[in-house]
Amino acid sequence: MSYSDILIKSAYLLGAILFIIGIKRMNKPATARRGNQVSAIGMLIAIVVTLLQLQIITLPEVMICIAIGSGIGYYVAYKVKMTQMPEMVALFNGFGGLASLGVGLSDYWFKSIENGMVIDNITLVSILLSVLIGGVTFTGSYIAFAKLNGRISGNAIVFKGQHILNLLLLLASCVAGGFVMWQQDMILGMYILAAISLLLGVLVVIPIGGADMPVVISLLNSYSGMAACATGFVLNNYMLIVAGALVGSSGIILTDIMCKGMNRSLLNVVMGGFGQTSATAVTVGGKSDLVVKEVGVEEAAILFESASSVVIVPGYGMAVAQAQHIIKELMELLLKKNINVRFAIHPVAGRMPGHMNVLLAEANVPYDRLLEPDQIDDDLSNTDIVFIVGANDVVNPAARHDKSSPIYGMPIINADKAKTVIVSKRSMASGYAGIENELFGYPNCLMLFGDAKATLTKVVNEIKEM
Amino acid sequence: MTVEYLIALFYILILASYCGFELISKIPPTLHTPLMSGSNAISGITIVGSILCCNQLGYTGASKIMGMVAVILAMINVVGGYAVTDRMLKMFKKQ
């Protein structure tokens, strides 16, 4: 090993260590920002060291590409609204996947087609995996992006034989890969593999409905890590393997947390179509004779005013209505009147893990007021008001006792235990699971109908006048 | 690549995954979105691979173009991911 080689390898090692330290620091909000910066420095070191190995002839082109990519990335990162975060993460994820596909193809092309070299089997398998996982990650993330920002319907798209088709395509990709293994200059096999991987990504994500997106995004995140890992095997680069493994495990853990939050298996989520079938089952069951009590703006204001503790349960509806800022105003107003205000956030609320927390942080709600369901559960029976904004299935008591309910067994926020429950909702439409929420018919539950932002603004004004 | 070398790579893969599992399971739900965008930025490490792909001696047309496209994409992922994570984490404040 030459000196420059030792230097380069050591720098990669340093980069990998910085990634690990960076992630370690992410475990507390107070140190998280520094952690992210440490990880970014690790990346910078890796990139600079890699650039130092470049031949002078290729340097300008690479530098131009780096400048273009950085410019776009930076621009998008500062332009994006916090409510668009889920789709942005999905989109960037897709780019990572496409980059892995590009690296795999490029390496194959260079060695096999352009220079007629023989690629050893292990490297070739890594290339094939890099292409396959990268392709699935790319189109899968793109579909998730399009679903999240409404370019295509967020509903699950299901058709007969979908799973069999996916399975056949996966088999076909193995066959195509096998052909390339058998005869290395078989470009057609590579073309077919790349095409199938792109198609698979689309087909795997379309049957998954909007509220299952947290699982899908986490899973795709994990894929992008695995794709980076495969690329590491192609290029025999330890740092790529370490970084890819970190991302891969991060995605798997988040996926697991999301699935547990819904009490569903990963297989059940990935098979898709959740909510569509159960909706009909319930109407047939004829449970739709729920009698709800409505509450007006003034009355709601009086209730808030006379409470001594309030727990707010936000859901995806809060993000849609952009109600986080007005909720923050409500919180401040109540705090001034010595009313204890806290937030209970369900792990699957919103469209990605931690979605609600980011929106509330954006509205300057301090993070120590945001609690997990377990942390607040004991206090709920002593709470005067639980205020539900745009959440539905995660507060449905049917999850506790109704064995026939599709959400039976899902851990919920036991909002019904509070003295009074106020629900801000646009209409009586059911939540993602397509079932009616029996909570709305409970004697202690009051419905505050209307757009969350508009009605809350009125409530806040009422309280101000008191 | 020899099988022996492959096994060494697997050692790294498994130890790093274990390390990742240990570290990430301790991250509170409040930080899950920044964790995702931050780890997303880390997965942009394929940038190293794509730069190396641009640099093979004697490369021509197709492999070069693909390498360059990969550089741009990975760089969007890296810079965008870190910048947006920083922007988010800046907002997390204590009482």
C-alpha cells in the first residue's frame, strides 16, 4: 500500500467514525444539530479525499457535476416548506437510489462492455443488486413522492393478481441477472434487469394507501442504505458499507416502530389495500347510527378557559389544515391562564415518522411538551380536556375492545378517559382505516366541526376576549 | 474478489448494522423526521462510488455519462439532506 493509499483509507475510516458519532448525538434534541454537522463533516472528508484521487483530466467534469448537484440540493432544502417534508424526503431518497443504479451500471459498462474485462462473480452479483435495489428505491420513492404531494391519488391502487405479478417480475429479474452472470457481455440482460427494477418500484408502492406512507418511506429509506451497501461491495469500499449499513438499520428500525404503532405486520402493510375493504364491511354491519354532540366556538372557548389541564392530540388533519401555528397560539393563551397544555403524539400520526413533531417545532412549540402515548397515558384520566385536531383512528377506543375492528389491538391514545373530549374535524368522514370512530358518540365527546385553522382562530379570539 | 475478502466485508456489514441498530433505537420519536432526512443524506455516500466511476482510466461515453449523472444525483441527496436536517433541527427548542 502506498502512502497516499494509506492516507485515503484512513480518511474513509475517519469519515465512518464521524457518521457513527453523528448518529449517536442525534439521540437528544439538544445535541442533534451538532450531530448532524459532525456527520456532514464526515461526508465532506470522504468527498474531498475521493476527489484527491482523481486524474487531472476528469477533475473539471466531476467538479461541475458536484457544483450542479450541491446547488440544486441546497436550493430545494431551503425552499421546501415544513409541511412538504415527507415528500421531499421521499424524493431525495429516490435520487440516492438512482445514483446507486447509475454507479452499478457505470461500473459494469466500463469493465465489461468498454474494456472487455472479466468481472468476478462476487462483484457482478453486487452490481446486479446495486442496480435492482437502486431501481426499486428510485421509482418506489418517486411514487411515494407523487402520492404525498397529490400528483397521483393517495388511495391504494389495487388490481387482481398484483402480488403474483410482482413475484413474477422478481423472478424475471433473477433470470435476467442469471443471464448476465452466465454471459457477461449480455447487455440485454442488464437492460431488462434495470427496467424490471424500475417497474417493480412502481408496482410495490401503488397498492399502499396514504396513511401507510410512514412505513413505506421508512422502508425505502432502508433500501437506499442497502443500495449504498451493495455499491460498497461493487467498489470494495468499507466506508460505503458502513454508511449504507447505518442507513439500512435506521430504516428498518423506523419501519418496525411504525408497524408496531399500527399493530400490523410489515407484510400486511406491503400487501396494501388497507382500508378499502374494511369500509364496506362496516357499512354492511350498519354501525353508522352514531349520535354526536356538536359544540360551538363560544362554548368551546368557555370549556378551554375553565379547564386546568389540556392535552392536544394532533393528526394528519392538522398538517392538511396548516393549523400548527394557531394551535401554538392557543397553547400560549392557555399557559398564560395557568392551564397546563401538553401534546400527545402517536407514532404513526402524519405521513412520516415524527411528522407532527417537526410541524409543531416549526410553530415554536417546545419539544418537552410533546409526549409519546405511553408517557401521557396515566395522566389522561386526570385531564380536563383532550383536544383532538385532525386525528381519528389513533384515538378510536374500538382498538381496545372490538375484536372485529380492523384496528383491533393497535396502541391508541386513550382520549376517551379524559373528562371532556373536543374533536376538531371537517366532517364525519371516517379515518384511514375506513371505520367509524365510536369515540365521537361517547357522552363526554363534543364535535367542533369546520376547518381546524378557521375554527381554532375563532376559538382563540373568543378566549382572548374573555 | 476472493471469498475471503467477501467474508471480511460481511464482518464490516454486520458489525456496522448492529452498531446502527443500537444507536438508532435510542433516538426519541420527536427526532424521527430529522433522523430520516439525516440518514438519507448519509445514504448519499454513493457519491464516493460515483466519483470513482467517473475516474476510471480509458473510460468513454456511456460509463462516463452514467457516472456523472450519479454524481449530480448523489450530491443533491447529500447537500439537500444535510441542509434540510439542519434547518429542521434548528427549530427544535426547549421551553
